[in-house]
Amino acid sequence: MSRNPKLLLVSPSFHGYHESIGRAFSDAGYNVVIHRYDAFDGVRAKLGNKLVHELPGKIGMDGSVSAERWLTTRALRVLREVRPDRLVVIKGDILGPSFWSEVDSLAVPRILWLYDDLSRHRFSMDFLRRMGSVVSYSREEAALLHSQGVNAAFLPNAFDPHLAQPAAKRRDEVVFVGSKYPNRVALLSGLVKAGIPVRAYGRQWSHHPFDRLRTWELARPDIPAERDVPLSEAYQIQAMAAAAINIHGLQSGLAMRTFEVPGMAGLQLVDRPDVAEFYDVGTETLVFSSLEELQEHSQKALTDRGWAERIRTAGRRRSLAEHTFAHRIAVLEERWA
């Protein structure tokens, strides 16, 4: 094995997290090659995806078979060309059996990284038992997998300190960056009605005609909103805001922004009390359990700058000390199977 083993990172394009993870592996001494298995780069590719894969599902047909075939063929080609010494696959459940058969034939150390719930994956328990090493962003689901005979471990999400520097200025508004779910609409709408300055970011919130078309939705909630932003800009937006709201959907693990907001010296308002495993509630992050509590935190963040700055400073200090992608990669290196 070379001193700098070649590592193939097979990842979804989701918000560009593959770049942060790849950088952390590179810093750990790996020669990293990244393949985004679901990437549709360029106007032609994006249009083809809409027409060939997404549109059939909107009119009652199944476009998943053609999508799986196309994505699997591309991933197979990269796997054969790179012939890695190590393999990390993030999610990857849309890749077909021929890809995983090729992985088996290579017989290289590999890890399957699940940073989403099991219910959102298509893997069977038998497949996961055969996979080798599996890590999950959910402590609960990692324990469940382990009890079912899977070589599984817990690996929480993280923060990339190289992506952007904390912002020096502040904006007098509360922000949310992420997808639009009913519970998020209800909470943000409640803040708007209470007179709290709120702004949401993302294609599902945006009132832009193009975003309405590409999300197949014409209606939008009456919430001030902006279009999609790159991950580095999202980091900055959440850091500059008076407070950044972290509203989880129906998910087991803690979202990436749980670590990103305090990592950027942002003031996090999060709806999960189990964040206390990673941050001290009240001094490094804030937790809310109701709209009324979210309103109270938001109002204080807008009016008590000194209090907010103390929480921001403490949250960033903890993030840099314990919750970067470099910390997570150090754990992963002990998991090669």
C-alpha cells in the first residue's frame, strides 16, 4: 500500500458536502478522487434529468429504473478507472447491483456512510450486513443496525472550518436555510405573524418563477425568501443573522447545520434537546420546544447583542475543538473493513 492511498469518495451532490469530506481526507494524507453519482452538470444534463427521470414520476410513471441504470453505469466507469485503495460511499442506495458487485470484486477496504435515516434508503438489512463497515449519523439507528448484525457505528455530522470565515457584521433578522416541510412553514409563519423579521433560503421557499417551475410547485407561503445559495454562502448567512433556526424534519440524527451554525459563530436556535450531547445548552446553543419559546429566543437575539455574542463565541470554540470534518475522518479511519 502506498503512503498516500488512493481513496474514491462516491457521494451525492447534496449541498457540496463531498468537497468538505474530500478535503478532510486529503488533509489526512489520502489521494482523493470524488465522484458525484447524481450530478447533472450543465443545462443540457439538468433538462434531461427533468424530462427523462423526474417528469415521469409527476405523471404517474416510474422514471427510477432509467435513472438507476444511468447513474450506475457512470459510477461503474469511475470505479474501474480509478481502482482505489480505499472506498467511501455516501448514501449510494440508487446505485444498482452491478456497482456493488464490482465493489466486492475489488476487495478493498470500504465504508458506507449514511448521513440520512434508514427509512430514506433502499438498502436491505442483508445488504448492510454484507457491506462491511457502515456508519450512521444517528446514534439510535447505529445501535439498531449493530443489534441486527451490521458492523455499524455512530458518526455525527460536522462543520468545515475551511469553507468560510465567520462574519464580522450582523443582520437584524432571523434566518432559516433548508428544505420546506410543514413544521418549518408553521414555525416561520408564526414568527412572521409575531412581527419577527424572518427570511428563508432555498428553492422551495423562493418566489422566483424558475424555482416554482423546477420544484413543480406554484404556491409559496407568505414568508420573505431568497433562492438557493452555495454552502459557503449559507455558512455566512447563518453567521451574520441575529439567529439561525435549525428545524428538523422527521429524522433521527442531527442535521449538518447543528454543527455549522455554532461553527461559524452563529447563534443557533434548534428544536432538538439531544443537541446537549455536543453543545452546552444555554451557553453554546439554544433549544426551543414551542413557537412561543422560539419567539422569545428570537426577540432576545435581536435585542441583547452582548448575550448573543457570548453564546456565539462559546459555540465556535466547541465546534473547532470537537466537531469538524477532520474529527470525523479520524474516527472513520478506525473503521475500514
